[in-house]
Amino acid sequence: MDEDQKLAFELATSGHNLVISGQAGTGKTFLVKKLVHYMRFKQGKNVSIVCSTGIAATHYGDLRAQTLHKWSGVEDGRHLNEEIIHFVKRDERFTVAKHNIETVETLIIDESSMISAKIFNQVQVLCKNTRNSTDLFGNIQVVLVGDFFQLPPVSNELYGDPGKHCFTVPWFHTFFSHKINLNIIHRQDDQSLIKCINELEIGDISDDSVAFLKSLDRPLQNERLSKCVHLFARNYDVDVFNYNKMQSLQGDLNVYASQDEGSQHYLSKFLAPKNLGLKLGCPVMLIKNLNDILVNGLCGTVTKLNTDSVEVKFTLEHKTLTVTIAKEVFTTFDPVEKIVLAKRVQLPLKVEFAITIHKAQGMTIENLVVDCNNSIQPGQLGVAIGRAVSIQGLRVINFRKSLCRKHPVNVFNFYDSFSLGNIRNDLTCCRKLNVETSDNESKHDDDDDNDNDDGGGDDSDSTVIFDRLEVDSDFSESEIDNLEFIENILGTDQELLPDKSGSRLALDTVLKTFTDTPVEANILVFSDAISINYQYFHYWFQAQCSIMEDIGLNCFPEGEVKFSQKHRNDYFI
Ligand SMILES: Nc1ncnc2c1ncn2[C@@H]1O[C@H](COP(=O)(O)OP(=O)(O)OP(=O)(O)O)[C@@H](O)[C@H]1O
């Protein structure tokens, strides 16, 4: 281990809560494996490893990691805090999750950049309540591992999750007073490549690195072989690539049609396709966690096509496993009305000649082709190119400097806050704290401090009381107020609008679209359309979503002061 890894190892094995970060390839997963071995087998501790995604969990092989969602029972985040506490404590379907929470001593959470503040807070509240404790996380030692310059959490408007980083929960810095950054990159040894990944992660790329990346646009020797992995930013591009590859594959095409019920709007959002075409020998990826071994993201090859099922040979860490995959039920659930909005029965598979960058986070890939087109998220290209081991096995196509995005300022601020803090042997520095906290305190904190905007502290009864005694029921007026507010921001923020003339025109069009669009007519589609059309304003629009929420609030009938999850869904879905 290098010096930083040793320091992190020492702190974690002495029982401290700890954040371990570091650029792609600095050995975070490597360190966790060492930690788990030592803590389980030398210290005899009950250690659980959980990850934000099933595919990240597979990197731990026999150490048996699983997703945080499954381990804790929070599933896909559909439950309110009080419900999930009730289920885990009393419902026998949640016995395993209850046992996990009651018995664990150390919880290691990897790939935490993709865990939202809402889910993180919910797990914290759940652990505290299930262990009948007043301590954060019920006094479980938590080691949080991840690179927050990589991909951020995915939002889920239906479940009231705006997708904010887990470090925005208000109790974060008290609970994690020790934070360490690993600095030595072990995955690659080419200095130009290391520098380039670093700059891509941060979103500030030098001319040298641009030239370097452009020089990598040449065919790889073994690009045509199946062991070469193609990465794209969007599922759509993955699908097009897969379709073309599928056409060129020999053999008969079997088409598996789904059985659908419910809203077309939600059906169209399922990853499981309506018609899944498969051929013998085509590469596929699981898109659902079937058990601890067959997890979402696992790749394999089709070996037999049956009428309603297929046989797939999966490649695990060092072995292969052939399994019959039958159709599964996919649902979208309304957590307030408690109804299923859409249901699809389909094979939990997707053709995978290529995969999205999201699915690749955490992987090490020897032969890699990255298509940079349509990359819009901060850190996305850093994640993609950071998978490569060497420049000999890396091809980069469609790279342009304008595709590099900067992370929001709160990510940089978070890293500025990195320090080892006060280390006390009796753990009074991080674990044995007398922290006054309530399950919904994050909401109050949010009100107090807009910079530390958490959004994730899920209110325990999902109802936020707003003390607006006078509610403006006239939509147009409040809308105009907010538009003026937007204009003011734009008038002063040079950084957001470096090119004011071009932006002005785009902005006027956007604002016109906004004023012409009834809020209740699907604000999400509207914001998506804006993001696609005006990527330049991407971050700005995210910030405007909260302003739009305010506009929605102002539209409530007079006397209405409760803004519940249901109201939120009515306005924003
Ligand atoms: N101290 C070390 N000595 C030698 N090799 C190391 C060391 N630390 C990590 N490695 C190797 O470097 C490679 C990258 O490590 P690892 O996957 O743990 O990085 P990571 O920080 O988790 O990356 P990512 O953020 O992309 O998931 C692996 O092949 C790992 O075995």
C-alpha cells in the first residue's frame, strides 16, 4: 500500500468513520479489499461492503458485496422513511435487511458518488431506528468510499429524489470528521494519460491534453474482437451501436415481446425493451439484480434461445456460470397513491456490444473505445477514459474540448473541506458524538443555509410544512416574479454566461417556451427538452428547477400550506 492508503487503513481499522476519496485508479477498491480482509479475519468484525450499483458490487468477488439498496431494504427508494422503518422492523419480507442492520459493525459504502443524499439519509435514519439508537447510523462505523469528481447520483422525481450528492446531508461533516484523498494513481503509468484523466474529472482540460486525446483517435489492433469494450454516454447511442452489430451477426433473430400494462409515459422509460431481439452468441447484460451473484450490469453471452426464456453464459470474476433467464416483472410505483403506474414483463436483458459510461464506473478495461459524443455530465469523460489501462488499449473518438463539464461548485467546496480533522483514540472525534439530530432535521438546515443545499434529508412523514401564510394563487404574477429573479441572476453571473449575446437569444427562446408551457403539462419533459437543446445552460437549468418548484408552490389554492410528495408529483411528473 502507498502512504495515503496506509493512513486510511490505520484510521478505518481503529474504528473511525472515514471518507476515502481519490481519482480513478488511485486504489480505493484495492484498499477496501485489504481493509475487509483485515477487519473480518484479523479483527473478527462483522463488515458489510455495499455499493451504489450491482455491477460495482461484483468487483468484490468472494468478499460478497451487494447494493446499499438491497442490503438496507430501501429497495429503489420508493418508500417513505416511516414506511421503510416499519417494514424493516416488523415485516418478515425484510428479515434479511433487519439482520444486516442489527448485526453489522462496519459498513463500507463504495462508489458513493452515485448515492443520493435522499437515499443516504434514509439509510441513516433506518439504521438508527432499527438499532433503537439515538446515534447517527445507530453507531455503525461507516467508511464512505468514492470519487465525487466521477458520476453524480441519478435523480428520481417520482420518488422525490433530486439526485443531490450524499455529502450535502447536513450531518455529513460532523459524522465524517476525517477525510482522506488518495493521490497516487496505480491503474495507469503513462503520465500524459494520468494528467488527462485528472483534468477531465475536474472539467478543466489543457491544450496539451486536448492534443493528446485527439491523437488517440486511431483504430485499435483488436477493436473488432468482442473483448474490446465500447462506451457511449447515452443509452440511445448504445442501442444504435448494438442494433448495427446485431445486424452483422450470423444466425436467426428471436424477438421477445413484453407484456405491458399501465401508463405509456412510464412504460417508455423502462430499460427493458418492448421487443428484445436476440441471436445465439450475442453479448447481453443483465438489467436487474436477480440475486447476490446475478446482478444488474453483469455481462454474458446467449447460448440458447427458448420460447420464453434464454440461456446465458455469464463471466464472473474468475469463473463462468450458465443460467436460464426467464421473464421478470418491472414496475413503476407511485409511493403516495400506492399504485403501480406501469408494469412490464420482459427478459431482464439488454444486448450489449457496447455499454454506457454509467455502467462502466469502477471497471478496469484493457481494450477500450470511448465515443465522447453526447457526453453532458461533469466527470463523465473522466470516468470513461479512466477505465483504460494503457494508451495502447485506448481509442478516443469524437472528443471536443466543449464536451468537458465542470462540476457544481459544491463538489469543489467539498474537496476543499478535506482534512484528517482531530483524531482521538476514544473515537469521540467521529463516532461517540452527542449529536442532536432528528430524522427530518436536514429540511430545516436546508431552509437555513441555501449554500449547503441538501434536498436529500427526507422528511420522515414526507410532508413539508411551509410557513407561507399568504399564498399567491395567481400563477402569472408569481411566475413573473420568478422570471425577474432569473433575469437578475443572469444579469450578474458572468461565469455562467461567458458569451452573453448568443446566450441571450437562446435564453429568450427558453423563457418564451417556459411562459407558454403550463406547469402542470409535464415540467420534466420541458426541462429535458431545454437541457438537450441548450446544453450550454445545463447547470443553470438544474438550478432553475428549484425556482420552478417555488412557482408551483405559489400556485396552490389559497389556504393550502402543505406541500406533500403527492403535490410534488402532481406538478412535476
Ligand atoms: N498500492 C497499490 N499497489 C499496486 N497496485 C495497486 C495499488 N493500489 C491499487 N492498485 C491497482 O491499481 C488498479 C486500480 O485500482 P482500483 O480499481 O482499486 O482503483 P479505484 O480508485 O477503485 O478506481 P475507480 O475510481 O476507477 O473505481 C488495480 O489494478 C489495483 O490492483
